[in-house]
Amino acid sequence: MKKEVAIVLVPLAAVILALTPLQGQGLHLKGQLWGSATYGDDPAPTHTHLETTFGYIPTVSLARQLGSMSLVDVEAAYYWGRVTDGPFDTSGTGSIDTEKWYRLWTRVATERLEVRLGLQKIAFGPGMVLRPLMWFDTLDLRDPTGQTEGVGALRLKWYPWPDLALWGWAIRPDHPDEASAGGRAEYTLGPGEVALTYHYQQRTSLDFAGRQLLPLDEAENRLAIDTRLDWKVGLWSEVVFAQATEESMDSMKNDLLQVMVGGDYTLPWGDGVYVTVEHLWSRYDSFGLPNPFS
């Protein structure tokens, strides 16, 4: 049975902000500006020795209190970047410009419930560098700007109890017969946390929101469990199992198992020396397991 999810991104918060009484609001303007230069002594024939990168992300956000326990806010951010490194195209300008929306979302939040709609960041999991749960973001610990691609989605967070958080999301499809939706449950116990995540993805091409885990199949189910323990040392893990909803050709592997374990510790040398280690094990195979999602 084919599943379909359609999301219409509308400026709902603008209507709410215009119609509700003024009880408290805040307008914030900010931006992120960066630049870098890299010099190489053996560039490619069509490149120069010096590569420069510049970028700017202006951001505007508006928030208003609807009552003592509720809030509505909107955020819009635009991305502009330029990389200069020799004649990339026939024009010989030697630069590539990138312009696009970076964030464009609206949110309604109460003490226990948060609903956010639009182009946003969806990221979870304890992994730092090797991240099997990097399904919707492009976060890289080595990138000092902390930037990540956004996805058009409807995302909900519900906190029924202080130690439990429930997520739900539906990703905006690129085509009418595509779908992408899932959920996550996070439970905090003592010095640690354990979470269970599920995601279903139906697609018609490889150009789809979310990183592809099974690139040879058109539909897949993902199930993951991740844990984190902060005690004398920090320990964490991410285990992801992905399975195609239909059988592939005999020559193609249609199951994926990824296991990542990591840890960190601060050595008592001087002001402290931070050490972190992660290890990732992956296997594509036909494990012969019954489909737990059917």
C-alpha cells in the first residue's frame, strides 16, 4: 500500500501574530559572517593556488507570548556564499555563488507541546563525528560555523512526563507519490538517556530529502536505538537497521546494519585534556530476517 504525505507550508504564524492581543513580543536581527582562505602548492590545472570562501546568513526572528504558558514565533534566514578558485565555468569568472533559503519556519509552543512547520533543522543522536543517525542534517563537528541543511517538514515534540520526550515528523515530498515520516521517543534515566527512532521513506529518485541509506531501493524502513551515559566517563552508541520494503535483485544488498560506539574523557593534565573516540561498523547484506515493519 502506497503512503502519501503532503505538507503545505503556509505563513500561519503571521496570521496568529496579527490577530492575537499584544502580551509580549520580541524582534531579533542577527547574522553569521564567515570567510576562509586555503593555499595549495600543487593545484589542478584549472585552479589557482589560493581558494577563498565567503558567506553570510542574515536572520530575522519574531516571537510573541500568547499567554503565560504559550508562545508563537517565526524565523527566516537566507544563505549567500561564494567560493573562488580558478575558472570553474566557461565564463572564466573563477567563482561559484550559492543563494538559497537557510531557515523559514513558524512554531507554536506550550509547556509540553511544540509544533514547528517549515524549512528547519532536524537533528538527533549522541554521535559527534561518525553519525549513523545523521538522517536529515549535515552537521560536522569539524565545521566551526555549525551550519546544516534544512528540510521542509512538520515536526512535533511532546513532553508527557519530565523524563520522556516524543517526536513526530513528516517531511515535505518532492513528488506526489513520495512520502517520508517517522518518530522518536527519548527517555532519561539517571545519568543517561536511551532513545528509539523509526522512519519510513518512499521515494521515486535518489534526489530526496534526507540522506539515503539504501540507495538501490525505492522504499525503506529505518529503526534505530541510541544511548548515552555520562558518569566518570562519557559513553554513547547508535545502532541503525534499515530494510527495503520490497525484495531487490539477487545481486543487490537490501539490508543495512550500522553500529557506532564512542566515548570521551577529560584527562587531569593542566587545565584538562579532552579525548574522544568513535568507531563505526557497517554492513550491507541480505540478513534474511523477516520484515519487522510489515
